[in-house]
Amino acid sequence: MNVLYSLLIVLALVVIPLLGAGAAGLHALFGVVIPLLAFLFFLVSFVYKIVDWGRSAVPFRIPTTGGQQESHSWIKWSKLDNPSTTAGVVGRMILEIVFFRSLFRNTRVQLTTGPRLSYGTTQWLWLGSLAFHASFFVILARHMRFFTEPTPLPFVWLDQLDGILQFGVPTMYLTEIVILIALAYLFLRRVVAPQMRYISLPADYFPLFLILAVVISGILMRYFIRTDIITIKELTMGLATLRFSVPEGIGVIFYIHLFLVSALLVYFPWSKLMHLGGVFLSPTRNMPNNNRRQRHVNPWDYPVKLHPYEEWEDEYREAMKEAGLPVEKE
């Protein structure tokens, strides 16, 4: 039911621009108004979440460690898994954000016949997650050519690298194949494994279906339902420069693609996808573990008015005697 519920919502999101832009001809609404509002909502919500998380006090050092802490010179120190310096934290964060190092080292536990508890690796999950995030990043960077003129060289080089095999007409991008395989794996992992299926909610399936719909609509628009790239760039450059115009001749498939992207922007800051920003603010990752070298005092430990037992007994001594309770002072 969770899978069906999420799939129906995504299909409904496809129908909305199909009727609005296709049947009703509301091209300005779906080509300019909705994307701009979605982008503004994304920016405001993203900044709000980051500021809100950043204001959360972390009075103590609580990094997650996976190696020996720095201590004596004759004990080997794990500088990346248990950093005690800022440089070590930066190195650890780079490995975590770029290569998902903690996920690579993660293990899974399962009960086998016997009964016996066995441990195994989750490197397939690491590979699928890394492939998805890397391909998603490259696809997003490639799309910057629609919002810049002239296109900066890094985006041009990335576009050329992505289509280096140059098979098919137009050129098939490698990331389009990789992201489809990665999304299929991440989805099947949740529906095939009973344990994962039991804990999966619509919030786990919906973003997978939504991103898959964005990718499929983009592939359809590039290879099967051809659209005029020149008119699309004219519209996107108008959005980037705030000189709004909706050229004629843009197919409805583009409005479906753009509306799904807008829905993803609105959904992003209030979902699990927000780990994009949250990973930088995780105190279990971004703090050095230097408790043996430096004394940390709780900044909230301000002087408070105490009420010790002696004062409490002075206040209630007579009542305690009447109730037959022992007192320290007669």
C-alpha cells in the first residue's frame, strides 16, 4: 500500500501539467509562475532549516568514532576515524560527503539457521547510493548550460565527459543509464527484503518515484518526444535573468518535466532529502574528539538557586515529625 500510495501521488503530479499546460494551454503558469515560486520556496525553506539546525546548541563533544583516540605517543592514533584536530575533521568530512565512507564500512546483521547471528557487508548499498548521488550531481551540473550564456567551461567539460562514449543519436549520457540502474536498485532493495519493506514508509518511496519520474520525463524529451532546445533555453534564460517569456512550440513533455522538478524543489527541504544540508551540521561528524586534551564546560551551566535537603528539612521538619518520618535535626 505504501508503494501504491506513493506511485499514485507521482502519477497525479504528471496529470496536473498534462491537463493544465497541454489541454488548458496555461503555459505561462507552468513555465514561469510555478517554477519561480517553487525555487523561491526551496531557497527560503533550505535556509530556514539550516539556520534552525545551526542554532541548536551542542554543548558537549559527541562525535561518532571508529578508531583509537589520540592519547600516548606509543599508541597508534586513527586520525580520520577519531580526529582530534580541525584538519582531521575536514578530512573525515570530505571522505564522508564525497565517498560515503561510513556507509562503505557499514555492516548488516542477520539471523541464519542454527540459529546463528552473522554479519555481512553493505557495499552494494554503498555502490548504489554513490552511483545515484554522483550521477544526480552530474545531471544537475549539466543542466546549468540551460541557465548560462556563454556556458562556463567546467560545465562544458562535464557534459563532454558524460557523453564520452558517444553512442546513439543524440548522444546517450552515461549518467542517465547509471541513475536508472541506481534508482531501480534502491527501490527493489526496499520491496524485496522483508525487513526493509516492513520499515519503509511513503516518505521512502515517494522521493524515489518522483526522481524517477523526473529522469524518465527528461529521457523521453531528449530521445523520443523531441522538443526544440533553442526555445527551451530561451525560456530558461528568461527565468535566470528575470526576463520572462514563454516561446511558442514547447511540447507538453517539457512542462511535465519542469512541473515534476518544481514538485521536487518544494518537497526537498521538508523531507529526508534534506540530508544534503544536514550532513554538514551533524555533530557526530563535524566535531573533533579532543576530550582528553581539552576540558569542555557546558555553556548552559549558569548559576541556579539550589534548594538542598537541609533547607528542605528546615521547612518541613514539624510536618515530618507529625508524620513519624525521621529527621536529621531535632
